[in-house]
Amino acid sequence: MAIALNITHSLLGQPWRWRGQGADAREPGYRPDDLVTQLLMARGCSRDTVEAHRNPTIRHFMPDPSHLRDMDAAATRLADAVERGEDVRIFGDYDVDGATSAALLIRLLRDLGLAARPYIPDRLMEGYGPSGEALVRLAGEGASLIVTVDCGAQAFEALEMARVAGVDVIVVDHHKCAAALPHALALVNPNRLDESAIGATHGHLAAVGVAFLLGAALIRALRARGWFASRAEPRLMDLLDIVALGTVADVAQLRGLNRAFVAQGLKVMAGRRNVGLAALMDASRLARAPLCHDLGFALGPRINAGGRVGKADLGVRLLTTQDPIEAAEIAAELDRLNEDRRGIEGGVQAEAEALLERQGNRAVAVVAGVGWHPGVIGIVAGRIKERAGRPAIVIALDDAGVGKGSGRSIGGVDLGAAVLAAKDSGLLVAGGGHAMAAGLTVAADGIDALADFLDERLADAVARARDDRALLIDAVLAPAGVNPDFVAAIEAGGPYGAGWPAPRIAAGPMRVIKADVVGNGHLRAIMAGDDGRSIKTIAFRQADSALGQAILGAPRDRRLWVAGRAKIDDWGPRPAAELHLEDAAWAE
């Protein structure tokens, strides 16, 4: 990729390169629609698929669910349960993907006349995934079928206990699998090592996406049996709002079917037909139609807060309730818990960063602390990863010397596979995940051995990823070009998120007119270009970085190129564009 604007060493020490061909939107007559086409092609679209990705639809990207192994067996068993009116339980993980997966199946089964009930394990008391004790207990309460969602792919002991207890289990998951699979009536997971070539192409789906495919297969199976001869067929598309939320919150790559899930799901969500989601949007002070980033930064964290620091089942209860009063009460509680989570997170992050300063330059940053809340370690791991520029694992140790860890990775480094290998090597009590995130359980006296194992296994991959580090620029604009019309135009290339990054633009050269620090270490600045136009910029958590310090101390007669994401600031009396800074470089 070619160097952009001759910048080989920015304030954050990296080169700027064009993503794709790059675009100079300062040229007279340059149309935003031309830029959108370039954005799509720079993200992997061929010219003949641009329109399909510009307006992604379920019809275009939806596969035949039967391409996934065990899908037909799972749909047949669920159809039997619907016809017989069986006692079905949905066992979900406590994060957003688990809550949305469980809610989707519960709402669909309810529309089919079956009142399935959720079971969400307590993060602190039960930990991740199905336990044998919980499955046996559910069987003892009368459940004849249990569907685990967003968990179960590594639950060998638990599923064996369920088999002995005589209860059928369907696993719906997306996490990495070992070569051997646990016993289950059906295990639907596009990341099975024995998955078909077509099925494996959907390994980027979140669990809620896999659950949607199961829902489609179930409706098809019941239709073949004549179930809808005298009954209305459920509108599975009405549940796309839930699918979009789980997909974005789980940081699933927004390509292929996931793009259609989110694009169409946002339209459903704007209609506010799900009373729980409507209440959550109200609690989040979100009055306009939601955008993709709202799912990841406003709605998702509130759903997660229940599983992190509150009651694990609040999310699925919110997403399945039909009572607006109950929905408002749960949404308010989740909003409060989210504030509590932020306070807890800040304390753990400060301690983790202090430990990081004393750690050597390992390929993977591994930090552990006694008394850290397990509900926030994933968020802190993400922060450490961003600060250190390498994968990070944060481990919460209890008084018994057992650590629960959560990891986040960088592009090009498969952390989930490494954690699974560590488990297979006997270094972990439990562990698994996917390329960008992983979870584990480890004895306190085994943490150093784990860090050594990860360092040896991932050192080359991390080094390559860091050597290839560059800020990718999609377009360069004059300051006057950063306006609401431009922001609205480039939204046509969305939805943007993991695997489909939002456009990053460079603007300038500009002088710093005013700069100060606001909030929790955020840098705010007003900058003006040679065209006489000024723009508002903000750089989150960058006040103490080289970027922040340079802008705070920038002399009036020295100009900068700045780079970041153009956003709409809709807090004022009328919408205005602003630039969320990610880097800057001296123009001379």
C-alpha cells in the first residue's frame, strides 16, 4: 500500500498508507457516491458485487441452513418439541451474544406456541458455559430438551452428565472447537473442524447469527409437516433487531451475511417494535434511529452490565418481555449497573496498567490481580491491548488461587486458537474462544507458564502484525469538506464495524486554534485550515499520549495533518460534523 501524504512517521510513530487506491476528495467535482464505491472496493468488494454490498439484503446473503452440520437434526428435534409441547430450556451465556441468542429462540418458540424458558448462569458463582450440575438440575425440573447458545462447544463433562441424566441437548455455538466434540444430540457450529466447506464460510457469524439460521431451519421443518395449515407463520425477519445487536456487540466481522443482519436489523430496531429494546434506547437517551456504533457503545454495554456486575438474566428478560412497564424497570436497572461497571472497571484498569509497566516485552501482555471483578476483565483487556499494541489477557484471581481470564487480540493474531492449544497442553483448567477474543481458567501458579507458552507460540505472529502496523487512510479532505452532508453520504458504505472499518479520513493542513483536556483524559481541539474553515476534533483517552501532548503544545504557526473518523455531533441545536482523532502528523 502506498504511503499517504508522504507521512512515514506520525506523532504516534506510524506511517500513513492509502487503503485501496485512496481518494482525494478535495478535487473539484468529486462526488461522495464515487467515494462510497471506492470504500466498498477497498474492503474487498469486486465491482460486480458493489451494489449487493451497498444495500445488503438477507435474501442475497442467506445460505441454506442445511449446509451446516447437524442443522437438520437440531431443527427436527426442535420441531418435535414444538409439536409435543415439551419443556424446553434455553441455556445462554451471560454476554450480549448469549442474551440475544437466547431471546431470539425464546421469542420464536413463543410465536410457535411453546413457552421455552431461559437459564443464564451466574458469572461469579457458576462461570462460563453449561455446568453438568445445572443441566442435570434442569432435567430434574422436567426439561426434556436443552438448547445451549453461545456456549457448549467445549463442555465435554457437562454434556456427558446431561446424557446420563437422559435429557437431549442441542449446542448452538460459534467458538473454536477441538478435533474431538462433546456428546450432544446436535452440535451446530460453523467453526467445527469437520464442518463442510460451505458451512465453514460462515465461521464469522456470532452465535445469534447461527441461532437465526436454526430458526429458519425450524420454520422450514414445521412448514413441511403442515404445522402452519391453521396457524400464522412467525416472521423471523422481525427478530433481526436482536440479531443485529448480538452481532455488533460480539464484534463479529461485518461481512457477508453479518452485513445484511446488521443493515436490516437496524431498520427493524428503528421501528421500536421490541418493547425491551425501545426501553433500552430510552434509558440510553437515544431518541433518533440507532446507528451501528450505538449497538456497540450504548445498547450492548448496558445489556452486558447485567451479566458483568448484576443479575445475569436481566438482558434476556428485557429482550423477551412484552410488558412496557417491566421493560422500563429492567432498562433503568441495566443503565444503573452500567454506571457501576464503569467505576469498577476504572479501578481494575489502573492496577492492570501499573502491572503492565513492570512487565517485559512479551508477545502477549498477561496481567493478574487478586480481587479484580471478573465481570470487567474483558473490557480492561481490550484497553490494555490498545495501549500496548499487542494481545492482552487480564486474569482475576480469587482467594482460592484460581484465575478467570479474558483476552483480546490484534488483527492477524489468533488468540483463541492459542488458548485452546494451551488447554490441550495441560496449562489451563478450561479455555477457548475465537481469533479476537478468548476466555480461560488457570491456576495462579500456572500463569507464568501460560505467559511463556503464549510468548513462544505467538511471538512471530505478533511481530509481523506490529511490523505491518500503519494507519490506513481512505480519503483526504479540506477542512470545509468535513461536514454533515459528507458524513451522511459515506454512511451508504456501512454498516461499519469489525472487519468492515469505518472510513478514516485525513484533513488539513490545519493549525490548532484551541485545545484542552475534558472528561477522563480526552483531548478536545478546534482546528482551522488554510481555507478559513474550522472543525471540532476530539481524541479519546489521548491527553497524555504523544498525540495529545503535541496538539496541546502546538505553536500557532505550525500546521498539522490530522486523521480520524468523521462523525455527527447531534447534541447541539443542529447537527454538526466533528473528527474523532486517531493520529496526526506535522505538515512541515
